[in-house]
Amino acid sequence: MACRGGGGPGQFPSAVLSRVSPGSLSTYRTHTHNICMVSDFFYPNMGGVESHIYQLSQCLIERGHKVIIVTHAYGNRKGIRYLTNGLKVYYLPLKVMYNQSTATTLFHSLPLLRYIFVRERVTIIHSHSSFSAMAHDALFHAKTMGLQTVFTDHSLFGFADVSSVLTNKLLTVSLCDTNHIICVSYTSKENTVLRAALNPGIVSVIPNAVDPTDFTPDPFRRHDSIITVVVVSRLVYRKGTDLLSGIIPELCQKYPDLNFIIGGEGPKRIILEEVRERYQLHDRVRLLGALEHKDVRNVLVQGHIFLNTSLTEAFCMAIVEAASCGLQVVSTRVGGIPEVLPENLIILCEPSVKSLCEGLEKAISQLKSGALPAPEDIHNIVKTFYTWRNVAERTEKVYDRVAGEAVLPMDRRLDRLISHCGPVTGYIFALLAVVNFLFLVFLRWVTPDSVIDIAIDATGPDGAWTPRYPPSKKEGKNNAMSKTR
Amino acid sequence: MGTQPVADTEEAKWQKVLYERQPFPDNYVDRRFLEELRKNIHARKYQYWAVVFESSVVIQQLCSVCVFVVIWWYMDEGLLAPQWLFGTGLASSLIGYVLFDLIDGGEGRKKSGRTRWADLKSALVFITFTYGFSPVLKTLTESVSTDTIYAMSVFMLLGHLIFFDYGANAAIVSSTLSLNMAIFASVCLASRLPRSLHAFIMVTFAIQIFALWPMLQKKLKACTPRSYVGVTLLFAFSALGGLLSISAVGAVLFALLLVSISCLCPFYLTRLQLFKENIHGPWDEAEIKEDLSRFLS
């Protein structure tokens, strides 16, 4: 189970342990961190990065750390909000430019971010997603202010076209003095190391996770007289919707008992509708449109086979969610997908209609012959693979490691920028770093750090929301713990 | 997982999988790291002389523009009688027309299914209309100052060179736009000529050199590369000669331009090829190689 909701005291032993007096069980945790997650992408926006940040934060809070999230304002949602367990979210009034990413001038966000970092006594900045301008801004400012930085990359990029050459250069600059980088799969690590010219030793691989309690099988929801293939993805080119439009007629003609359920919305929906129209498949291909995250499970459990046609994918949560619901997964062999599930749970195909049809036919014949394991069995295997607790534990190790490192002083940082990012870009960004530093000095002169109010912690060791137990109960618990040890 | 490498499982082999907890730290770098990296798998190796041969398309187009301007200058100065130009143009068009069918043995014509009668009709329609409208063309831009006309012509001819279809598959290529710009330039320049007959012949000549001549060149290049090289050389020298008769400095500069495009640029390109480092790997976005339109047709 993931770290949402209160949960009984027995359900989070680590959090209980971290709260006891330092003397008794101090070996468990040396110290806690004040972590600030920064990304343009957060709730109410929905997606992989958003839920990653939320779930990771919840688990880190459970482990006794102080966590705050900084994102930009979403419409009416601005200012400070508190989520479950006192997770504090700053919605900053920054202009959104494109695809929910803020515009960046590299400087304009410094006053606000500095204020937050100071009043929250942040020690580690953890930025998410290379598409987020705010995340890169925060990294830049954090280094100017001498804070430790961690960056999580959630996506893959190519190297071939002009736009990726430019974004890769910017990533090189942004990550050139970041303490540690986290990638979600080994393929993603290779990609990031190449894109940003990094030392692979400072890149950790920590996969995404899914909440297995949210994705449980329900074999009674599906009709076993027919075979149902489920597809849940945004209907865009990168998700391979074009391939899907070739697979549907091909297989529907071959298997009269085959149905498709397609969840998701996007610009490529029109071609699926055209295919459905042309081959008269209205009763066999259901297009559900956009799904809310909570409805995904109810769609998944209606199917026998899950089909993923993505053309590029760093991790692919969708196939883990589907496998957790007990479906046989058929997927393209792209990006990090081969690393995600063991061979007996996934059928990997080349990204072509022919290969995917063969994969689906293999799954269908296995299903008909009864060779597939029961959904409950698949669920029980998959639920041990990826848990947010595990992710948080491994991320914590990264934080512990980073906290012991020294932040480069200004002169070394400039040297590193110049030597690492190439002569032209290096000098430009070194200049910008100097300007940023002067701006910071100016801000410190206008409002010294000592003048800034220190915020009351919502989470962390002395958090206002951290549940406290009456001394007698705590002691009793302590004794019980020491006995069990 | 776990940050401390475990010593007693030395035989434990690292696997590139995420679902298993492995006795390696998260930032472990295996020997297999980046083993799937491939370089320059789609890169083409260019041969110097092949590139020189391909550059002749650009040479041809530059020369076309040069010849056009030289002819206009001669007309403007009154050194070239319009009847003479019309006669030569008509004769060479006819030769070109016959050649066009001869080169590929009439295959292109069979494929397009276009009859000679249709060709004749469109030629007649075009000539009649241009002739009929030539007084209008002549006076169309009369009120515009000559400097503006020259500037516009220069920009239009440059645009013609930029957007011309040299065979590259790029977004900037637009043969329609390119041809339109050239014709626009010819209309501009024609209006500075003494009489409407001059204007008519100038525009006809522009059509011949900017629309018909590249079509013949393309066919020549595809079917008889040897004679194409000869034609290109001949054309280039005649353009140079024409320019030389007007301005020696211009001719020298133009010759330098031609040499650098046909010899230096290919040399530079083949040299730069050595530095090409195109990285491919499992992170690349997969390409859909099949034709999926058949499902919708």
C-alpha cells in the first residue's frame, strides 16, 4: 500500500521509529532532510510526473522528512495549499508559457524561490522533469545559494534533430553542477548521461512505482466468452496510435470474438474513429475518451490483454498498472520497457503492425489454451516489484549521500561551467551565473535572511502535522519496539 | 539496491532489469553500460566527385539567373533586337522540346499521358495571353521608381535561388514559390524596357529559362549524366562570357562563386563528414516504417 491517508500506527513503523528520542534508536536514521520538490507539473495537472512527486513526498514525510512542493499557479489554485499529511504546496504566480511549463528568464523567479528556500530552511532541492523550466530555474538558483541539488529525469530524448540538440545543450548546462541525478530506468540513465555529458557515477536508477492496492484484479468484471484488449494511453503519435489503427482491423477480421476498449483522448482519436467507421466495428471497439486516474483500474479489469503501442517510453507505468490488474501485457520493445516486467509477464514486439499483431495472436492463443496464469497470481507477483516505500527509501539514500557533499563555491562553479559546457555556452552561462549571484547579493541586502520569517514546519521532525502520541503510549511503544529488536 | 556493494556475491551478475532487487548500489555502472549505443548508422558517406556532380544543379540555376540578367541588360541597352531573341528562344525551345522526348524514349510522356496537341495548345494560349497583356505588363509598374524595381528584382531572384527545388527534401523548398518569384522579377525588369514587344519577349524568355530549362536539365541529369556535365560547363562558360562583356569584375566574382560552390563546398562537406557523430540507441523514438494509410483507403 502506498503512503496516502493516515493509516494505523502499525502501518508505518519507520515513521514511528524516526520520531523516538535520539538516544534510543538513533542508529536507524542519522538525520532528516528539509526537501523542496520543484516542478511545473503538479496537481491539478495529471500525469506520471505529478503522481511521482506526490507519492514520493508522502512516503518521505512518512519517513520523517520535511517536504514541501513548489509549482506554478494553476488558474484559481494559487498561494499555499496543504495536502494530505501536511504536505505543503506553494503555487507561485509565474506565467505559464507552453504546455504548462513556465517561461524562464533565469532570474525573475529568484526572489520568490529564495524567499521560500530561506523561510522553509530547505537543505535539498529536488527538481523534476527536464520539460519543466521552473525545475531548471530552481537548480540554477539553488546552486547560487549554495544548496544541494537533486534532479529526476522522467523522459527520453533523441539526438538527431535541431530541437533536441538545443535542449540537450541546456540540460548539460543545468546538470553540470547538480549533485545527483535520478533516472527512472537504465535506458533513461544512458540517455541522460549522454545528453548532459555526465559522470555515470552520479546518476542513480530508481524506478517509478505504482500503488498495487489501487490496481487489483477483478476477474468477474470481464466476460470470458469474448476476448477484450484494453488500451489506455493518450491518443498521440508518440504513443503509437497510428499502429493501433492498423492492428484493430487486422485482428478484428481474424478473430470474431475480439473486442477493443480504448481509454484516453488526443489528436489521433480521429483516425481510430475512421477505422471504426470504415470497418463497421462500432460494437467491438469502444472509445471511452479521457479517463480520470481513479477510473483506469475499472477499465483495466474489463480486459484480458493490455496493449501498449508507445514509440518511446522511459519507464511506462501503464504496463505495470495493467499487469498489477492481472492482464497479459503486449508491448512494443522501446526505451526502458524491456526492463520493467519479467519475460513471463510481457510479450515484447517490434514497433510495427505485423509484429504487434503476432504478439497479440500469441497472447490470444495462450489465453484460449488456458496457459496464462490467473490474474490474482500475476497481481501477487507484480505487487512486490515497485512500491513507493522502496522508491522513497532509495531516494533517501541519494539525499543522505548528497547532504554529505560540498556545494561548489562560486569560482569552482564558474570553472566547471566553462570547462564542461563548451567555450561559447560555458562563458555565456558563467556570465549569467555571476549576474544571478549579484542579484542574490542585492536581494540579501534588501531583505537580509535574518529578516525573513521562518515558516512553521508542517512536516518533518517538529512538524505541526506530525502526529504526536501521549508520553505514556510512546514509552510503551518504545519498550515494545526494543523488546522486539 | 542498497548503497554498499556486497562483496560475497561477486558472481552475481548485474542485469538490466528494474523489477529485481539487485546487490548493487543504485548508481552502479556496469561494463554493459551504453553497450547498445550505435553511431552514424544512417550517415551517408559522400564521395567528393559525386558531390561536385550534384552541385551542378546549383551552378545551373545561378547561371540561369546570370544569363537572364545579362540578356535583359543587352535589351535595355538596345544592343539586342527583341525579334532576334524571340527567334533564338523559339528555336532552342523547339530543340529542347524534341530532346525532352528523345532522351528517355518518350517514356515520361507515356507516363503522364499528355498529348502533343495539349502541349501546343498551352503554348499557344500562353503566348497569346502574354502578347495581349504585354502593354499592361509594360505599364504595370511604370509609376514605381527604377531603384525600387531593381531592388525588388534582386530580392525576387535571390528568393528564386533560395526556394528552388535542388532535390533536397526540406521544408523550405517550394518550386511554385520559386518560379513565381522569378516571373515576378522578370515582369519588374520587363517594365523598364523600351517597348511592350520587349516586355513580351522578356517574360517569354523568363518562362523558357526558369520553367522549361530546369525540366529539361532534370531529365538530362537523370538519363545522360555525361552530356549533362557538358551542358552545365557550356552553360556556365557562356554565362561567364556574357557577364565578362558587361563587367570584368563581375565576371571574376561570379567565376569565384561558381568555383567555390562546385569545388570548395563539396570538399568542405566531405571533410566535415569525418566529424559526424550521430548517436543512436534504445532511447530513440521508434519510426513507423509501414504504410498505414492502406487501412483507411
